[in-house]
Amino acid sequence: GVNSRLDTIQAAILLEKMKIFPKELERKQWLADFYSQKLTDVISTPYILEHNTTSWAQYTLMHKQRDKVVNRLSASSIPAAIYYPKALTQQPAYKQYPTLLKGTPVSEFLSQSVFSIPMHPYMSESDANHIISTLHGAIWYCDLILNNHIVFLVYLWKFCIFLNFLKRCIYQSTTLMSAKIKMSNTLTMRISRSSLGK
């Protein structure tokens, strides 16, 4: 452990900080709710049990293509942190201790798939929206272009349905137009015969 004591100046600053701490927690909760509302449909977001609260030290997401998503965020100057690159059982300090025969697959999977996006009480809504839209683009790229062929096939299937619907509309319009032309021709012929009869 560390025997760490605050000096008078640090304590004075923290006392002032404590006055706004509840408001900072409220703002971070708002940001977490805002993130979850916009991201839950495209990526695994944090889940907090009912009647529980958190200080949101990090807002951590999970994606199978974590490294690719993080790289695309970094390319847009959005810092995405990987706080847990290794499972606890993979740390050098734990090598001498026994592990389960099958290892710790859940911990190892999470260490390869979780990352955190910016979370602080002073973020503006426009900055949050920028992070969300960039993350949407990164996820779309990784899911559709790189490895997730299932998602691609779903999009392709929907596109084929749209084309089939468009084809039906064109066919129905053409059939209706042909019927109208035929009816018009029939009426013209009847009028002509009627005129000749007179």
C-alpha cells in the first residue's frame, strides 16, 4: 500500500470540489443515459441494476471488433481507452497460481472486446453527438465491410425486397397504363363506328 496524505492546499481544493460533486455526478449520469439511448441498438452498453447508481468513472462498451473500432475513433481524434487489455489470470503476477482447466474464457473475451469512450461532467451535447455519430460510423464499417457477413446479407436481403417491391410497382403501373390505353382505343373505335353509322 501507499501511505498517502493530503497537504493543506490539496485538502482546500478538494473541499471546494466536494461542493459541486453532486452536480458533476448528475451531469455524468445524464451523459451515460444519453450515450445508452443512442448506442444500445448498435453496441453492447453498460447495464446498471435497478435501484443502483454509479459514479461513471468510465463508460465502457463491448464489441467483437474492438481494436478496429478504436482505431477508427482514434483516426477521428476521439480518445478511446482500453483499461483492461489482459484478464487478471493473464497477468504476470498470477502465473504461479492455478487456474480452471478451461481457463477463464469470459474474462479473456472481455479483455479483447471492451473499451471506454470519453466520460466527464463537462462534455457538451454537441461533443457527445459527435462521438456517437463517429462511433456509429465505425461500427457500421466494422460490421458491414470487414467481418460481419450476416449483417451484410441482411442489408442485401432488405435491398432485394426493395427491388422486388419496386418491380411490382413498375409492373402494376405498366399494366394499369396498358389497360387505360386499351380502354381509350376501344372508346375511340366505338365513337368512330358511331360517327360512320350516322
